[in-house]
Amino acid sequence: MIRLHHSPGTRSVRTLWLLEELGVDYTLVNYALDKSLREPGYLSLNPAGRVPALEIDGVALFESGAIAEVLCERFSPDSLGRPAGHAQRAQWLQWVHYAETISQHCANLTQQHLMLREDHMRSPIIMQLESKRLAKTIGVLEDVLAQGDYMLGTFSAADIGVAQAVGMGQKFVRLDPFPHVADWIDRLSQRPAWGVAMKDADLFYPQDFYDPWPLPDS
Ligand SMILES: N[C@@H](CCC(=O)N[C@@H](CS)C(=O)NCC(=O)O)C(=O)O
């Protein structure tokens, strides 16, 4: 039995997308990104009160990169995954987890633009800094994707994790300076599994784009 605890538009999209690509049976439980994640029942699945949580074989896992490793090892070691001993194993692990290097900036920007309710709580300096740092993490991908259509040449779970993070990042950083990244996102967005995973993602981000606020003296 596989059950994914998911909130649209969040990091659990990468687990949902991967499950769809794997073609395995699973049950989806949807949550709003609110206090429901602090209920004792949910905390027994993910003690940090975050999404995703994945129940599999009687165990609840709650870190998206580890979940990707476990699912690929079990269901697609040589295609969406790269098994131990494979020439691309180290890079595959690196990119699967690099999604979090990108996502930490998306999370900080989401907090600044959407979660803090009063304007006096927001910081233009943090917004500017985090947008620049996010752009830097996306820029790293441009050189890799200039070499081929996918992060490792062929489509894998590395594309899923990183592209989900870039998808969130696009709310705060424009992709014009990164044409290979933009083409890759276009290519991935044509996959049926992307459509399933991204369902309702925009409910969380009602605006197409969130500009950083200008610094007070600029
Ligand atoms: N490193 C964790 C991060 C999980 C995480 O922070 N998820 C966010 C959504 S993108 C969340 O659940 N936030 C709810 C909260 O902070 O209350 C992973 O990749 O699974």
C-alpha cells in the first residue's frame, strides 16, 4: 500500500509526479497548507508537520529526496533511478537532492510574499537577496542543460525533483536569462504526469509572478 499525503503546489508535487511516472498504484490524501498539518494524526506521519509524507510498506517517510531514492530503487532502478555502481549514480543523487538547494530560496520567498500577512513584517532586503540567490541556483542548471535535453541525458527522477523546484522558483525569478532551462521546463510540462502533479498548484500562488520589493533608498 502506498499513500501520499500531499498539498497542491508544494514539494509533495515532486513525489506525486514521480508516482505518476512510475505508474504504480497509490492513494492520494490532499491537505491545505495549514494547521491540519499540525494535527496529532498527521504528526505521526511527518513529525515536522510538512508535506510530503509517504506511507509505504507500513513505514511513513517524510523527506522528498529520500522518498525519490526509495521509490526509484524499488520500481525503476535503471530508468528513473540510477542504481549503486551506475556511472551516473553520484550525479543522480546530487541532482535529486539539489532540488532542496533551490527550494530553500523558494520557501523563503514564499514566506516573504505570501505567508507574512502584514507589510511591515516583510523585508525588501531579504526579497532581493533571496531572488538573486535563487537565480544563482537556477543558473547552475543552464550549463548542464546546454549539453542535453535532460539533467543526465535521459529523463530521470533528477529532472522531476529539480524541475518541480524550478517551477516554484518561476514565481520569483524569470527564466529569460536561462533559455535551456526554459526549454527543458516546456519539454517536461508536456508529460501527462506533470499535468496530474501540477493540478491546483496555482491555488497556492494566485499571482503569476512576485517581484521583489525595491530597496527603500533605490
Ligand atoms: N526537505 C523537506 C521539506 C518539506 C517542506 O518544507 N514542505 C513544505 C511545503 S513546500 C511544508 O510542508 N510546509 C508547511 C509548513 O512549513 O508548515 C522535503 O523536501 O520533503
